[in-house]
Amino acid sequence: MTHPLYTKHQATLDAAVAAIHGRGYWTPYVEMPSPKVYGETAADDGKRAFEGCLGKDFELDQPGRSGWAAPERSPYGIALDVRYPVCEPSALIAAAEAAMPAWRKIGADGRVGVCLEILARLNKRSFEIAHAVMMTTGQGWMMAFQAGGPHAQDRGLEAVAYAWEAMNGVPAETVWEKPQGKNPPLKMKKHYEIVGRGVALVVGCGTFPTWNTYPGLFAALATGNPVIVKPHSNAILPAAMTVKIAREVLAEAGLDPNVVSLAVVEKRSDTQALATHPAVKSIDFTGSNVFGQWLIDNAKQAQVYAELAGVNNVVIESTDSYKAMLRNLAFTLCLYSGQMCTTTQAILVPAGGIDTDQGHKSYDEVAADLGAAIDKFLSDPAVATAVLGAIQSEATLARINEAGEYGRIVLASKKIEHAEFPKAEVRTPVLLACDAADEKSYMEERFGPIAFVVKVADGAAAVALSERIVREHGALTVGLYSSKPEVIDAMTEATLRAGVALSINLTGGVFVNQSAAFSDYHGVGMNPAANASYSDTAFVANRFRVVQRRYHVE
């Protein structure tokens, strides 16, 4: 019998499956915070719900609670003081294992139906979650709403669609009949059951606590695995809200809510103990190379899906839209103060300059004009604070302050006062110039609003250097500006060899650091920046196994 939640949401699932095949634009979750879509009171209701969490215990009724923790500090300077339950990792794992059999028994359609119901409720709570994302990560309001809400939900649904396709290809049962000539045929009944690999651990990041968490969360859930969500210590609230909604849906469906739980961990050793527990069979991680590599090296019992650091780069060889190119790059470097895993860091420009529709531009002119474009874009403080958001971590602030050590400063970083949040740490990008030989400067990720205009010998050298950066240090995004087909072809081949997404001549309202669900593959899994992609079949298929049983029938 088909599960009622599957029936309720089947139209959405069918459309999502069609979307991952067509790869065109589609979404069921509206990205604009419109009262016509979300309700006339949704904005006020969401803000009040967020504020209602502040300074209070966030109760989840999970097993093994040993205390409470409130580690979050808002980049906007407001007091959060939300207290989260600290639960013994062993208790969470035991509860997840106990919940797993019933989660398996409701079948693929039941699990997918529950996941779709969770996503639908998350969408209705987008305003509340957006405030939590904004105030913990430092994102501006519009990014927090879109990336933290509908776009994250898109990525979760995309993973569910891929999981459904993978599971739906396995029949529940069959009758196997093998002819035996004159003798009666051999006849057997065979059943095929999809079984999750085991407990899934999803380790969240501090800057995108929903967008980078939902793919792994929903891929693991849909394929039959209970999930423990371990959020970043400074971005717990969006994850806690998500877990609470998931637990409510599970309980209403007559299932054990411990299919999903929250692990607020105070010590790295506790996270390591969770990650290496024999019951944990998959780990999704977004974050630093150091801990990501530790997981890959030490969590041998689990499949690790990791997104790590990289050096995203853009090659500027020539352009027939110079001003539009500069505007596009300026926005790219400013958006969320460069605190995106897809933001460009190295901009490779030939030493002899570039040909443009504005005439030939020298290397120094390109660097200076880009700095001027950034300055112009951020000249209105209201626009600047909305786009830049706030710097989340002290480490990023320190990197900004020391950036001048790594090159000639083309544009210095400035602090901007935020009219609404006077304690917010708002910084404009710092733009540096350096030579290609100064590899220690630009050939490692310097997370935050720090970018380098790197002087290379010529266009061919720029393409070759871009490929080497990706191969050796990884990247999630690469861009190219060129009006020459042969350069575009060369860059295309370079990115195919290195395994990285390429954006060509972006001058309009699409930016290299944006990734659209159901159309763009976020990460390729071929270079050091990520060993998996959001989303493809490989992202879901290894999270379950097929266990069969068979017997003779007449």
C-alpha cells in the first residue's frame, strides 16, 4: 500500500525527477519572500518565532541529555543565548539504531513521503529559519532567506529525487523461472529489500548551515538511514530548527523521532568519537581540509562525502563587454564578503594586458578598474551592508587584516557601519596584485573577502595555471572571459581534465559563485576541493544496499 505522505507529495516528486533529467529551471519553493506566497503575516510570524528562541532552552526531548550549551555568537552583535541539549553520542547512536528497523519497513515510498513532508514544512517556516541563518552566519537578509530557505530546500529535494530514482529501479519482488528442458522448470519467489547502510552523520558548516546540510541529510534519510546532525558550534539554531521539524513529522507519522537527532558537541574529541563509531556508515562534511582529511583518513568504517577548501579562479584573456565583466566580478567578490565556498579568489590576467571593447587594457588597468568597480558597487552603505553581510569568524577578520603581506594592495578593506546592527563586523573586500611566481600568496584558500589579480605570461599560461591550481589545490568554480573560440576551447578541455565547473563570459545576472539545484552540479568530485557532487546518482546510490531473500514456489 502506498504511503499517504507519498501520495500527498507525489506531484512534487514527479516534477523533481523530471527536473533532474531536463536540467532546466524549476523549483517548487519560491525564492522571493512574498506575502502572496508565504502568507500576509509570514514575515512577522517568522521573526517572532526566531526571537522566541533567544535566551531559552531549545528542547528536543532527545535521549542521553547530560547538560546544556549555548556557544553561538552572532556576527551582527546581538545576544542569542539559545541553550541546546548536550546528549551523549553513544545514546544518540543507540537511539538511531533502534529507530532504523521501522524506518526501513515503511519502504522507499514511505521514506520519500516523509522527507517531502519535512521539506514542505521547512518551506513554510522559511522566514523563521532565515532569521536564524542570518544571525548565526552573518549572511545578509536576502541571501539568508534564499540560500538558507528555498535554495537549501531545493537541494534537499534534489537529493530525494535522485534517491527515489535509485531505489525505484529495484523491484520489490519477482518470480524467477528457469526452463529445464523436459523437466519441470526451476521456480523461485525472490524479494528485494532496500536497507540503509547504517547511522549517517551530517557535519554542518558555519557559513551555510542548511544549504550544505540538506543534501546529505535528505539523501541519507530517503535511502533508509537514521541521521545525526552535528552542526557547527556557531550555526546551531538553523540545524536545530530543521531537526525539530523533522522529529515532529516523524512522530506524527507514527515513527520514532530519533530517526533524526541533533548532536551539540563541545569537544572535537567527541565529534571524532561519533565519526569513528562502528555504527556510523556515512559522513557528510563541509569545512576545513584539516578535519575533512582527518575524517577521510580515520573514519574508515564510513563513506565520507567531503567538501573541502579550494582556490577558485577566473581567467581573463579578453572581453567584448569590459564594464559588464567588471560589474559581474565585483558582485562576485562582494557577495557575503567572499565567505562562500564558490567565491573567486585568484583572477589570472596576462602581463601584456587584454583586448576589450573599450580598447586594450594593461594588467595594472584591469586590476585598478576592478578595484574601482568594487568601490562603486559598495558606495551606498545600505547596498553594501545588504550584500556583504557580516564577517562570521575572528579568523576571517585576522586574514583580512594580514592580507597586505601577500601582495600589492590595489583596494584596501574598509569597515562599514551597519545602521541596524552597530556591533556588526562588516568589511569590504581587499584586492591584491601579485605575480604568478608568488604562489605562496594565492595558491591556498584565504577564506573571506580576499582576492588576487595574478599576473601571468599570457592567455595560454593563464589557462595552464588555472588547471594546475585545480589539480593541486582544488576548486569548485572556474571562470573564463575570452572573445576567442580557441581560448574557450582550450579552457573547456582544461576543466574537463581537472574536473571543475566552468562559467564562460558571465556579464549578466548570473554569477560564478551561484549554483542552481536541479540544473547545476555543485562540485564534481574529481579534484581536491570535493569528492562528491550535489547532486548526482553517485551521491545517493552508495548509501543503501539491496538484501534479497528467495524460496522455491510451485
